[in-house]
Amino acid sequence: MAVDELQAIIQRCQILEESDFRGEDFNLFQVAGQKCLEDGYAAQLLEVIQNEKNKVIIKNMGWNLISPLVRCILAYKQEDDKQEHCLKILDQLVQLCNPKELFLGLLEQIEQTSGEQVCPTVMLLLQPLQTVLLKLQNKKAYSVGLSLAMIMNQLTPLPVPYTKQQIQEDKLGLCRCCNAVVDFAKPFVNEVVKNMEKSSEYNNMELKEELLKFCMKSLKYPLLTAQLEQLEGIEEHPFRHFATEIIDILQDIRELMPLVFLHHKGRRSYWENQEFEDIERKNSADSLACLSYLMFVQHFGINCFPMVFSPSYLLQCNMTHIEVLLNRTEESMLSKGLDLFESCLLRMEDNSLSHQYLEFRDFINVPQDLVKVMTLCPIEHLRKKSLNMLQLFIDKFDAEGKYTLFRCLLKTSNHAGVQGYIIQKIKDQIHLSLTKAHDNIWFTGHHLISLLDLVLFLPEGAETDLLQNSDRIMASLNLLRYLVIKDCESDNQTGVWTILAKIEKNFLKPLHVGLNMSKAHYEAEIKNKKENRREANKSNTVCSLTVSEEKMPAMTTEMQLQVLHSALFTFDLIESVLARVEELIEVKVKAVMAENI
Amino acid sequence: MTTDEATKPEGEVQAAALAERGEDITPAQDRGVLKIIKRPGNDDESPMIGDKVYVHYKGKLANGKKFDSSRDRNEPFVFSLGKGQVIKAWDIGVATMKKGEVCYLLCKPEYAYGAAGSAPKIPSNATLFFEATLPTFPLILQVELLDFKGEDLFEDGGIIRRIKRKGEGYSNPNEGATVEIHLEGFCGGTRFDCKDVKFVVGEGEDHDIPIGIDKALEKMQRGEHCVLYLGPRYGFGEAGKPKYGIQANAELVYEVTLKSFEKAKESWEMDTKEKLEQAAIVKEKGTMYFKEGKYLQAVIQYGKIVSWLEMEYGLSEKESKASDSFLLAAFLNLAMCYLKLREYTKAVECCDKALGLDQDNEKGLYRRGEARLLMNEFELAKCDFQKVLEVNPQNKAARSQISVCQKKTKEHNERDRRIYANMFTKFAERDAKEAASKTGVEKEAEKATCAQGLETAGAG
């Protein structure tokens, strides 16, 4: 019987001095204790442990029982008497055992758990771990840091609940667990705060650094991945709560402001080696981006934020973070990046941002990142928001800034839709310059001409794929039409009349040729398809197309014909606008000639 | 802390008084920022652009509602003056203050948060402020200028900058950029240099310009006019400058105007061919500086080769050979420079990299030996010199260095013995004292076991 075996070893040890316990005693005790637990004699084991006479034995050997104990507690159902007993045993062990060994025992348990067991195990052991850590005399800061790092490392592989339903369900217990970890850390935060009021001791710095590491880690996981918008129907959003707590800790240990303004303060460095410093900076980039999001979008901790910073400076500070976030592909991070960008831009007045800011590399990179999201991201609302942000960003710049941005985006975005959009924006700016009283040198005259050079041409001459570039071509034609209608040759404010010959050579002529070729090609194709209709229906498809792992059905001849016809329709549309533009040019040129005669 | 109720009338009174008596301090004279001095400063000096400024402040809306105060945060607010970091009213207002001064500033929205406001505390002026009693003056700031100091460019106290006139834009010359500057150099109150000069950043020495100016230029903007206070390390150093009659380790003051500059290409803007061509040129330049004993400048030149070629990939066989030979030379020469500059760790690093390219390189091994010898790592140094002899048994210098190592090891051991002998007697005495209270050593032991356990737990 397990209980008898246990009694035997206990009785033998009761008469021994602490220093006389041998290795084999530890083994016997562990084996017997474990057996008691496995066979369901938790109540008896509890009695042994509670026995005053066994105090010394438990103090030395008790920690060996942690592992089987945890296993049992997690295996029993709640409300089970046996679980109740096991919990009491755990409680006793925490009171009685040597803190050093117990600490290692507890940590080992957390380290060994995985998958679904992680959160229950951590939740179970947080309280005991906290008690033990508070008792530790030496290496406390190190041990607290180790515990927090271990816990966070174990949590990190778990998926973060994202939708409202997932959050409410909290299947793996992550939401509850995170908030429990914060509670676990609180006494140590208080200790740092108390010591900071007194003096700045060296030891204290260590504990503070450990807590800082924990906060940075938490910002990266789970917060960066989490959905942090307020959700209807959830009173206490677990991750919002967690975020508030983390920010509070940072504020309490007075690290919040230094972190937010990290890059301009030339922060003290812990590493002599440049390489380590770079790694640290890279690692913290995500965390800092999340912190900025929390402060400026969710307004956590904003109360202690100085309100006297200028909006353009805040934008400048946040640009790095926005860039970090927009370079990710996960919905959670992209949407955080877009929200952060929006909140910074909304602080600014239109036309107030100097073009000189474009000398910062991130100010040029971010709009290009937006284009990437707009054209490549599979999530529709993010694509739409990116477009809105690009619009907002353009709005904030002065004329020269807008001009530079347009140039940059025309050159860098290899997407006809985006280029078409930019060309439309250029038209809007020209319109403003022509109609407003105050003159605007960037969208008239020689500056505009050099911009038009980038717009009014076909990228590959007559061989350009007109269908793929149709958005761009239509926008260009519209712009040209606007220019010849709005700007008389006698005024020539925009300079379009000066470069007319060039436009004809680089744009209108090749467009004519291209249209003729394309139309002929597509018409021939249609004819071909119609003639071979019967045959084509029989033949096997040569290749198949998969979109996001779903095989697309093969196109029927009817569908193919439809596509070909719609292409022809596009060509017709282009041709009609082209004809209109040429007609307008001819009329105006003739009118001028008539006047001159 | 006063409540909103209590400050409300006060706020309105202040706003009215300011509007009436405040001095317009805007350059445009549009009454956008009005100032009243509450307590004059005790010093006649005002902060300059770029200075690190320490202030305490309290901000209120015109209706008296406090929106922000540095006192609540228990620490002064720090910012760089005149760089657009703060609302315009502040950059203008604080620049007029003297140390110790307390003043009130009344700011129009254009000089504060504008029509957009600043969520969540400052609403947009459109929604709220037109209802306030003084709609055009929504913000009152009480500011106390605690302290200010020049900008410490490299956080080491070596170069302090104070800007007299702000430059344009945000781009700076980089290393290798061509700059046109006007400079005046002072030492101990006398002017020793005054000229207009065009040169390449990193090569100022060719024009008797100390390295600190090169470094500072990389942080300046077009049109900027500033005063630079250089410590000896960034000045003419130990050698001084006999040409100007400057002694060793003199502190220098320069007034510099950056008239224009053209940036050098960044590494990513150059193709391999260009990099290899340029590498040959800068290698020559580096060697020239080295021969003249200008090691800091030589480091810049050799460093360029490393930054261009170290990470270059996709080279043809021929290019790769050329690149490796440039890199090897650069690392070996850098090692030599660092030896001269007494930066031995860096010297060892460079030798390691050189030996990574050519593991039997005689110079690499020898220089690493030298560096290690100077770092008192005699055994390692000896190994290096022995390897030199394996590569080239004729190397007499290495042979004599080995005997130096042996001699030094011996001396060192003896010195250690003397020191430790002393220490051990002291320890013994202390132990005797502590044995009674039985703490120190035991605790150490405990710590050691705890640490051991933790490491295994972490690794297991």
C-alpha cells in the first residue's frame, strides 16, 4: 500500500537530523508520495503533510511532490473532494518548503507544460510562485524575470482569440491567464515603486529591468496580435484590460515616456556590442509600435502624455512604427498600423505638412507600403482603408510635397489602377491651381510639364498592354481632355500647349497604333473562337487556375467570348475619348491660327 | 491641485489680462502668441535653437480647464528648442525666456493645435472654442524655464552644438558628401582660423579642419549656422596644431555655416563596379592619412571599403577576388589604425575579420598578437606570434615578441602573486571577523547554488 510505504519512510526520517537525509530518502519519499496521489490517497497525504512532526521532512523533500500533484489537480474535475485535498497539499507545500527548491520545482512544471495545458497550469501555479518569490532572499530580481520570461514563452505559441466570439469563449484560457499574470507581477511592481521613492539602489534597477522586459514582451504578444477595439456586449474586454495594466506598470516604473520617445533620446545602451544593440532594437520595434498604437489610438496612458508636442512631430515619431506595422501581413497588425496612421494624420490640418518631411525615408516608404496593401492585401476593408489613408496623407502636404509624392508614386507603383488614381489626383490639384486666386507654381508651368512627362506616355509604346493599363490610360486621357478644355492656348498656364508635339509623339500616336493592333487581334480571336466553338468544347483544358487553394472552374467558350467582347468594349471607350481629345486640340489650334491670320 | 471650479474665474481673468497687456512675440506680429512675464529670470542668457530645454508648465483652456501639467507628472518636460517638436507657441515663447523666468503665454489655435485639436483632450476649435468667452484665445500656458544646455551631439560631451540660425529641411550631409562651409575657429578666446572652404566630409583634415567638424556636419542642415564646442578628442588631440599655435589637448570653439552640400551615394545606390573603383581611391586616401599619423581620418576611409563591400553578394569570380583583396587590406589597415588609437578590442575584431578571409595572414596574426599583448592577454598573444612563425619562420619581430610575452607573463604572475598575497591576508582577517556573525561567505555559496540550479532549469 502506498500510504504504508509513505508512513515507513516518514517514520524513518522523523528521527533523523535534517543534515542526515540521504539521496535515497528523497527518492523513496517521492516515489511513495507520488503513488499515494496516483492511487487517490490525497486525503491521507494531506494529513501526513499537515502533521507538525513532519515539518522538517516536508521542508526538505516536499518540493518533489509538485510534479505529480500538478498532474493530479489538472486531471481531477472541479468540485471533486480529491482535487480539494490536492489544492490544500499544494498550499501546505508552499508554506513549508524551502523556497529555493520549491521555486525551481514550480518553474519546472511551467516549463514542461504545453498545448491546452499551458493556461490551466500557469493559472494554478501563479499564486504559489508569487508567494515563493516573495520569500526568496537572493537573486530575487533574476528569479522574477526568469518566471515571467518562462510564462510568456510558454504562452506565446498559443493562438490569440481575435473575434468577439473567440474572446468570449476563450477556449484555451489565454485571456484569463494574461490578466492573472499581471496580478502576479503587481507586488513586484509595488516593490520597485516603493524603492524608487526611497533611493535608486542597484538591485532595484535589476527588478525594474525585468519588469520592463515583461512589458515589452507582452506588448508584442499577445497585444500586437490581439483585437483591441471596444467590442459591443463585452463589458470588460480582456485584452483592453490587460493593455491598461501593462501601460500602468510602465507608468509606475517610470519607463512609459522614455519608451515612447525612445529614438530621439539616445537611450542608454546595455550592450557594448553594436550587434546586440541592433538585435535588441529590432526586437523591440514591434513592441514599441504596439505601445504607440495603445497610446495614440486607444488613448491608454494618454493622461500622462505631455500635450504640447506638435502634431507634425508626433507624426514624425510614429512614422517608424507605422512602417513596421504596414510591413506585416496579419490583419491585426495592418489594421493597427492604419489606425495609428489615421490618428496621427487627423491631428494635422490639410496642406500643413512641409514637403521637407519627405526627406525622412519613412515618409516616402509609408505611402509605398500603403500602395502594397491596397493592391496585394486579400482583406477588403484594409485595402479600402489604405486608399483612404493615402488620400489623407496626400491632403496633409503642401503643394510641393504633394508634387513629390505624386512623382514618387507614379514611378514606384507598378499598378495601373493606382497610377490612374494618382493621375486623377494630379488633375484635382491642377484644377485647384487654375481656379484659386493664389498662384501655385507646382501644378502649372515647367514643374507640371515635367510631371506630365510621367503621365502622358505609354510605358512600352504601341506594344503596351492596353487592357491591363486601361485605368491609367483613361485617367491620362481625361487629364489631357481637362487641360485642353480648361487652358486656352493663349494663356497656356499649364504649359500643355508647349509640349503638344511631344504628347502626340509619345502618347496619342502610339495609342492609335496600339488600339488598332489590339482591336484587330481581339476581333480575330473572337472569330476564331466562334468557328472552333464545337471543337473547343470537346478539348481538355490545358492548364488550371487555383485561387487561394480553390480550383477555379475551367472557362467555357461562352465565357471566353464574353471576356473578349468586354475587352473590345474597353478599347472602344478609350478610342472615343481619344477621338474627343484630338478633336478638341484640333479645334483650338485652328481657332488660334484663324486669329493669327 | 486646484479644482476646475476654482480656476475657472482665474483662467478667464488671466486670459483677459493677457489679451489686454500681453506682448506680441510672433515674428509675423499677428498677436498669435501673447506673453506676460510673471517672474523675470535670474540670468541674462536665452536658450538657442537645438538646445535641450527643461521646463515646468501648466496648460489651461480659456475656460480655465486644466488640460496638462508637467508638475502632475513630477518631472520637468524636456525638448529640443526650435525643431518643431512642440506647438509653435512654445518654440516661439520659450526662445524668448531667460533661465529661471516664469511667464504666461496666450496662444491662438494656429500656434497651438489648430483646427484639428488633439484628441482626446483638446477638442477641435470648431466644436468647442467658439462658445468660450474668448474664442480666439483658447490656450494659456504658464511656463517656467528651469534650465537649458547645448545639444550634446554624440552623448559623450565631446561636441556641444548651439544653433544660431536653423537650417532648412531634414536631410544632412553623409560621410563622403561634398560640403561648402564658412568656418571660424577659436581657442582660448583668440581666433585662429577663418575661411570659406569646400571639402569632403571625413577629409576635413586636408584643410586643417579637426574631425569634430566632420562629425558635426553630418548632423547639420543646409543653411544652418551654429557654434560647436569641441573637446580635445574631437579637436586637434594630443598632437595639437603647431600651424595655428594650438597646444596639445586644447578645447576648441568653432562657428560653422553650412552653405550647401551634395550627398555622397549611399552603399545601396552604387553598383559593384562603382564600389570597386571607389574602393581603390579611398584606400589610397586612407593610406595617405595613415602615413601622416591621422588615424581617425584613415579609419573613415578604410571603413568605407568595409561598408561597401562586406555585405556585397552576387559577385563574379573576378569581382569577388578584387573585393576580397580590398577587404583584407581594409581590415588589416583598420587594425593598424586601431592599434595606434589604442582601441585594442576593435583592432582584434578587425584582425579576426581579416583572418576570416585569409587564415594564415602574417600581418593579421602579428597585429592581433600586438593588440592582445597590449590588452595583457599574454597567452593568446603568444599563440598568435607562434602562428606567425609557422607561416614565416624568418619573422624576427615575432620571435622577439614571443620572448616579450614570456617576460610579461612572468612579471604579471609575480605582481599578481604580490597583490593576491596582500588580498588573502586581508580576506583572512575579514573572514575571522565574519565567522562570528556567519553571513557573507555562506550567502555567496547559497547564491552560487541557486544560480546553478536556475541555469539547469532554464536549459532543461
